[in-house]
Amino acid sequence: MSPKITGELLRLLRQAMRNCKYFSEPIQAYIVPSGDAHQSEYIAPCDCRREFICGFNGSAGTAIITEQHAAMWTDGRYFLQASQQMDNNWTLMKMGLKETPSQEDWLISVLPENSKVGVDPWIIAADQWKNMSKALTSAGHSLVAVQDNLIDAVWTDRPERPSTQLRTLGLDYTGISWQDKITVLRSKMTERKITWFVATALDEIAWLFNLRGADINYNPVFFAYTIVGMNSIRLFVDLQRLSDPGVRDHLQLDSPSKPELSIQTFPYESVYPELQAVCAALGPKDKVWICDKASCALTRVIPKVHRTPIPYTPLCLAKAVKNATEIQGMKMAHIKDAVALCELFAWLEKEIPKGNITEISAADKAEEFRSQQKHFVGLSFPTISSVGPNGAIIHYRPLPETNRTLTVNEVYLIDSGAQYIDGTTDVTRTVHFGTPSVFEKECFTYVLKGHIAVSAAVFPNGTKGHLLDSFARAALWEAGLDYLHGTGHGVGCFLNVHEGPCGISYKTFADEPLEAGMIVSDEPGYYEDGSFGIRLENVVLVVPSKSKYNYRNRGSLTFEPLTLVPIQVKMMNTELLTKKEKDWVNEYHRKCREVVGGELERQGRMEALDWLIRETQPII
Amino acid sequence: MSPKITGELLRLLRQAMRNCKYFSEPIQAYIVPSGDAHQSEYIAPCDCRREFICGFNGSAGTAIITEQHAAMWTDGRYFLQASQQMDNNWTLMKMGLKETPSQEDWLISVLPENSKVGVDPWIIAADQWKNMSKALTSAGHSLVAVQDNLIDAVWTDRPERPSTQLRTLGLDYTGISWQDKITVLRSKMTERKITWFVATALDEIAWLFNLRGADINYNPVFFAYTIVGMNSIRLFVDLQRLSDPGVRDHLQLDSPSKPELSIQTFPYESVYPELQAVCAALGPKDKVWICDKASCALTRVIPKVHRTPIPYTPLCLAKAVKNATEIQGMKMAHIKDAVALCELFAWLEKEIPKGNITEISAADKAEEFRSQQKHFVGLSFPTISSVGPNGAIIHYRPLPETNRTLTVNEVYLIDSGAQYIDGTTDVTRTVHFGTPSVFEKECFTYVLKGHIAVSAAVFPNGTKGHLLDSFARAALWEAGLDYLHGTGHGVGCFLNVHEGPCGISYKTFADEPLEAGMIVSDEPGYYEDGSFGIRLENVVLVVPSKSKYNYRNRGSLTFEPLTLVPIQVKMMNTELLTKKEKDWVNEYHRKCREVVGGELERQGRMEALDWLIRETQPII
């Protein structure tokens, strides 16, 4: 990995910073966040501006360029990678270390008096703008919105914004028409006396219209905005995409069933003037909903007196609670996914002793097996395929220069998932193809106990996910072990593999209470630096639970695993498991055998079936 | 209980609201919060203004009086009591019910345009002022500070502010001199570049100066403020209290050891002008620390540019971590407290069958036994002594009209504690003097399992208490049961029985991480409305724990029970307990027998000793 040479690029960028064509006066610093205009977790190549300017291509990082300096902030996952990818024009700011200044403090320390700090208001969230602006103002500087992106101005070979073909999803996949989703949204707006709603998150727009795209790797979304009023629906998208007759028909563009369900379409870029027009016509009591994580640019179009920022939009909440059709689809997707993984593990077992399997080839093989399954679309995130010490790097992704060979001597961790038209998967298994050490088994068993404690937990309706996080850790804690990540995230249905507003984490972010129909991951782990990593992840469905006393009719919930892939018994120290935990493992394996075994048989994948049957023998 | 007649009082108050002697123009509404100028949880009679104006004497409630209306907001604990104590001049606003408007919304709905809403800025916290003011302003009204309290203006027989004798505590009780506490405080101020610190919480001031008072029932505090600078200590207190030679000597008022440890004393009321004087002399970079829960009046004396509000003061944090001397004192206090409770239970067992023991007489007897112990000062809160259905009322306190007789047929719950010079106690036991029902035993056992799960939990250094809350509920949850209160609160050392900044609760308030030396309660419960209540409460000390792998030297913590009172075996369904839980119970009872048995023997209280020995037989 050699660093990107950035001297000339920085010279051009600094020229642009001084060029009054872009801002009425020269700016002394320019901030380059890593997001896109929709605050997406994964971004398209055309939006990788921070990578373009500094060379660092990790998922999180902010670059700031002044006349004299260039600095890039990222977190502990990426210290090594960033230091290798950036040349010495750049200072690496290691977030989380005591001596590292915040972006604000650093700016204040290096800027001349009364400086202007520029940022593209489309790629900074409204709440981030507010904090940065406050800090700079208190030190006599100001944060200014530069409408043209200055990176784009110097990026001559910038890729086009993707505009992939749209895919329509019928009721057999979505369970509810987009028209009905609009109606439900409007009833929520009426309830809260809201007259307009601005949607900016790509997965919310895809979900609302029952459409999917492929504009961003791993995320079946498309670039769009939408503005919904009580009698108006405005969709902003590359209009060429709407020439497809299937899409036109799906959206009833040519013959709307009712006037209030008629969609007006506009070019993607028109969202700004159209929102201005909407706001210009607002009555004195009109209120507009927008997520507080939406871009500063769009948020500030809405006059403050009309603006009602919300931490989660009604679409985000509605999308999180899957309906019966979506649940059925997610179950099907997970059965197919389990078939592919059973095949993978049976194949690995046979091939590894030959010494030719690497992290990368194993990941490729997993994708190959998955791609043979019906309705396969692609992966849902880059596969984490890691052997031995690489397994201890939580966000590891095998690269040619780090690629290790799988052997019978090291623990293997694979965290992978796929997009199928009927659902999204995300599963982690940790296995040993030889004889695990006593310590590896001990750690694995604590992680398993934590996984079971969450999966089998019964809790009252209205409980927030963060209250379950410690259940996943109790066994590890007792031994003096822990893991430095949350326990679970929301999972979309043929949508983003990470979604809000629910999750299971020690971080007390404002998560919404768990509800029947929500789908989250349950993935405790343990990481022994330089040695091995363990993680056990199932995707689980929140389901009503029958408890003895039922909380005086408040009702209770528990989880049903959707992931049905055997958990390696060889890695367990069964002496550390209680009777209840063993019963859980046996019941889980019985279900894997019944459901996935049936499918393997139907598909005639007999080697994998043999493997499954052997791996699901009851433990005692 | 007959309601207070308030017609004439309200007439006088409304007259005062129109009287420009108090505010430059008439005010249309007046808010009466329930606190005092120090945001104390318990308040002195002279500060019971909300009770005076409306008759309701519960611990939480806010009254608002307009020209036409009078309304009082309180929560579910007090709906019945408030409705009985208030006459029909008042509307009871039941907080937590959907149809109940917030104070802001109600004011906006009833006020004429452009109204002034008055409040005494001394008894509203700065953050509450901010929220209320914002809501009113957005509706065209304004919140105004009325310096003279209007309730006091119409309260002709208002009690005097108490000014009890001050008690000095030597190093054998405090472990650290007030001079050293000042030095530590100043080093924290230097670290954060703070030049002044304003203390307003009474327990913090008592702790800082190693002084105690008796101004407020159950809380050994005294009315005071203090302002600490790098070379200055200003104490605001009724100066008559400082005439005692012991106090003068303790505070070195006549011969300070060093100039920077010389205390300047001022009358209690002078805090306002003195803080003004301090602020007038601030340099441009000077910063003043004040708790964000301090009164609006004092907070607003500090110009915004100098004001650094903090959720917890450094005194609050320092006070929470007990030193070796304080821990030793707390242990001694709990042993004495256990002696008293063993006596109580032995006595109740003998007396109850005679049919003469009531909730009130049992509580009185508990106080009598406690008062025989060395260094007893008083109770630490009103005893909750409750039989059968009264036990299900979480904040029950026996009154003549509710007083039930203890029998062999109902569950008895007693939650009580005392102030000793060496420490503060708070313990709850739930017992049956006859034969408990299967359901009562089942519920008791789940509560016990929760109590043990918290008490025996091992967790890494830096863990916040709220992450442990679900451990207390898991066994109840599994059966479809829950309790609607937190699991634990911080406990002072011969100070307030409730203190911050740590605790164990599902509410994710900004609690500080648990540290070795902190002392909290562990008190899960279960309440069956109309039938019985169960709570099991120990005060526990946070101690370092030896875990197998010690979190890579991050270190781990667990709890050591300070409370040593047997947990009634008769109430347990031992079949529901695991081996580990039974071991915990047996080890706990062994310790009760060893430590408290020794003390009972030393004090010659042989009947109680016999009871203790019988009640601490190992379970199998």
C-alpha cells in the first residue's frame, strides 16, 4: 500500500479556496466530511471526496485543509491504514487519544483571526453544522456554506453519479403498496399537525416507493429525494430512470388512481428550488418534518418557525417493523443463506487440509454459493473473512497484502451476508478446522452464553434494546473479558444491512423501544489481540412471547432466530453451559436440521446435508 | 383526610399577582414548584409553599395559579392523595396520562395574549427555567422572575427557616479534613481552568466543611451556600451558628492556618450580592462552575460568557467515592442497624400473634431499637411499614387512617434506615409471619434472584450503573413480571440517603461510571396491586473484583453488601434457585451470623441472637 501523492491536488484546492468564484471572499479552511448528501453509511465512488483528496479510503474520517496544513481525523480502527494511505502533506489525527485535538480546537489553534471555514452544506448534517458553527463563532471565526463543492472543482476525472436501473417490488415482496404507505404517513402527519415531510435517507425513499436500485455497493438504493404533502407527492430522481414502462406503471405516473396519489417527478437536483417553493407557500401554522440528520443545505431551506426536526422519521420507524410478507421473505432469504453457508463449511473442511484456501478465496467461495440461490442480488456488505490474528481486527476485510491461508491450526471467523429480493442476511460464525485451544473454547463459550442470553431473553413490551446489552456480556464480564462494540443493529428487508431506529448497544443513543416485527442482529464477540477473534451473530426477529404472568396484559417479547446455521460444537466447552443453555443449543440445531436440512435435500446438496446433520448432533 | 380550604388564600395570592409592588406590572400566572433554593429532595417546613397554597403535601408537584384557574401537576403515586387534600378550587393534573396537558401547553391554552408568567427564580432550576421560558416565548408570552416570593407574601404564619446547631466531624469520621477537600477541589478547578466554583447543594456544602446540621428532617444538612476561588473561601450561613467555639475552631475562623484556607463568612442571604461582586471582578478568561440544577437566580448572576454549567459538581463526584474511614463508618453503622432489625423481627414474631402490632407501632419499635444504638441521630427517611395491599403502594407511609394490623396472614414489607454519626443506612426486608402463598414465594424468589444478580455481578471498570439494571429484572421478566422503579440509588455517609451521581436504573440519566468506594442500594421489587408488595434492599459497596482475565488490566468491580440482615428463607422457593444463588444466600447468611451475631452477643441481646441463628441456617 503506497500513499497517494497529494501535493498538486492540495495546491489546486487551495487555489479554489482563494477563488471568489466559489465564495464571495477567500476561505482559510475547508472541511471535507466523508458522507454524501443523504448521510448514507456506504457511499458511491462519486461521493468519495475525502478519499480523493487525502488517499485514505476507510469508512470514517474527516479531512480539513487550511492554507498551511492538511489534517485528517479518524478512529482507532483506521490508524494504521490511514498512515499508510496518506503522504506527508497530511497529519493523521488519531481520534480517541487524549493528545488529539478536536477538529474545532485544532482549527481555532491554527487559523488566523477572523477566518472563514468553508464546507459543502449538502454533505454536513444540520446538527453537525450547528456544533461546528457554534465553536468557531465563539472563537471569532465563522463557518460558511460553499455551494459548489471544492473537491469536485479540482477532481477532473470524478465518476458520474450512478443511475442504475430501478427494480419494482410487488405486494408479494412488500406486503403493502406504496400508496398505502403514503396514506399511513399522511395519517401520522395529521396526528402531529404536520403539513409537509421531507425524506432524504435513501433507504427510506426506496422503502416508501417499493423500489430498489443499485447506486451504492451492497445497498439496493437509488439517489433520490421526496417531499410529501397532504395532497402532493414530489419525487426527485434522474428522470431517465423513469422512462422504463414497468417503473412508470408501478408509480402510476401516467394514470394516477387518485389525485392525491399522483406523483410529480422532478430532476434529482431540483429538490432545493422545489423545497424553496414549497416553503414560500407555507401558511403561518404549517410545520415541516425533516430528520435532524438531514443535510444542512436542505434543512436550512425550511424557515426555523416551520421546521420540526425529528431524530427518526415516521418512515424509519415504519420500515423497522416488518409486516408478515416481509418476515416471510426474510425467513426464506435466511434459509437460502444457510444452505450456502452449510455448503461453504462442508467445502472448507475438505479443502483446507490441502493448504490452498485463503481468506479471500473462502470469501469468494461463500459468494459463489450464495449466488446460486434464488433471487440472489449481491452481498449486503464486504465479507469479513479472517484467520487467527486477523480475526481480532473487528472491522477486518482481507486484502491481498494481509491475506492469510486457512489452516487446521487457527480459528476462522467469517461475517458475511447477502441481498436477496426477498430479504437481507448478515451472519457470523467462528469455527476451528483442527483442535481449538482450551482458552479459545472458553472464550467461545462465554460469547455463546451471551448470545443465548440475548436471544432467549423475555422482556416487557416497550423495552429499549440497550437494556439487553449487558445480558450479552455477563458471562464474559465474570471472567474479566469484554468486547468493544455494540451487540446488535437493525437489519433492513432487501435494504441496508444496518438500519435504525432500534439496536442493542451499551451506548445509550436514543434507540426506539423494540416491537414485534423488528429485526436486529445478536452478535457478541471476543477479540484476543494478535491471536484470534470470536463472534457469533444471528439475525433475530422480535416476537411476542407467552410469559407466565404476561405483565398484567402489557405483553412481553422475545427473539426468534432467523439465521439457521449450526454453531460449531467443537468450539464449545459444554461444562460451562447450563442445562438451559444446552437445551437452547439443541433446540436451535434441531430447527437448523429440520428447516435447512429440508431445503438442502430439496436442492440435492447432499454433502452439505451430511455436514449439517453431523454438526447438529445434540450435546449433553 | 379533608381538603384544605383555599378560596381566601387564592384571592390574596391573585391580589399579590396584580400588585406592582412585587413586579413592575401585573402577572397573569404564578408557578409554585415544590423545591427549595438548593433543589433539595426533602425540604424544610418554611419551604413547603406548594403544600401551603393547595393543601397537597406529597414530595412532588407543581402548582400554577392564573386569574381564573388553579391547577396542580403530580404523578401517579399521588393521584389519590392529591385529590383528597385539595378543595375544588383546584384542578388535579394527572401527569403521565395522555389527556393531561403539560404545564406549558396548559398555560398557553388558558392565558390571554401576551401574558406574563411569574416564578420565584430561587426555587426553579436554571434548566427548567430555560425550557419553560422557551415554550412560553414561542407562544407570545413571557416567563418573568418575581424576586419576592408571592406565597411568602400571603403566608402570615410561615415558619422560620431552621437554624439548628452545627455538628463538627473530625478526621475519625471523615478521613479527610475540609482543608484537604478544598485543596483537591482547587486542583480540579486548575485542571479545567476554572477560577470560581459556586456550591448550592446542601449535602455538598456539609460534606465539604465536615459539618452537619439538622435543618431538614432526615437529612443532616444546614442552609448555606459557598463560593470557592483559588485564594478565597466564602461561606454563607446564618452567622449566629458560627458563634459556637467548637465550630469556630473547626473552621479555623479565628486563626486560619494559611491565608488561602481562611474562610470569610457572610449571612446566608448575602450570596446574591457577593456572587455579583465576584462576577464584576472577573477577568475576560475567567470561568465559573455552577451545577446546571442550581437555582435560576444564582445561575443568572454569572454572565453567560463566564458560566460553565456542569451536570455534577466535583464535590458531588468526590463525595460519592467514600474513603477508607467513611467505608469503615458505614460498615459500623450497618452492623448496628442490623442489630436493631434483628431485635425488631424477633420482637414482631412474638408480638404479632397477640394482634396489637400495627404498621405504625412496628415502625416506632424499629426506631426505638435503632435509637438504642451508639451514635444514633435519627431516621434517614420516613419508614415504609406496610402490610398486605399497602405493601403494593411503592411510596407508602403509614397514616392513622391507613394503618393496618400485622397478622400471620399477610406479607409485611419494611423499608427503613437511620442516620448514625458514622454512617447512613437504608434496608428493606419482606417477611411473612405465617405461611406465605405459593405465588408470594414465587415472586419473592424472582426478586431475590434479581437482587443476587446485581450484587454478585462482575463488570469492568468504567461501567455505568444503568447497564446493570436489567440483571435485577431478568428473572421477573421471564415470568412476565416487572417493577416500575429503578434498582438503586447512591447513599451518603451520614448524609442524604439519596445522592448522585451514580445509581442503577433503566432510566438512562447521565449517571457517572461506578467506581470502587461508591455506595449504592440494590433494591428490586415486585408489587401485586391490592394484595402485597415485595422489595429486597441492601446497601452495597463497589469493590475491586479479582476476575480470571482482569480485562487486560482494565480491572473489574463487584459489590460487597454492607447491609447484614437475614433474608427470610421461608419466603423462598428454593427450587427456583440455582446452586450459585443458594451459595450466595448461604455465604451472605454466614456473614450476617458472624458479624452481626458477634455484635448481638457483645450487646447481650440474646433473643435477637437466637432469632438470627435460626434465620441464617444454610439452605440446600
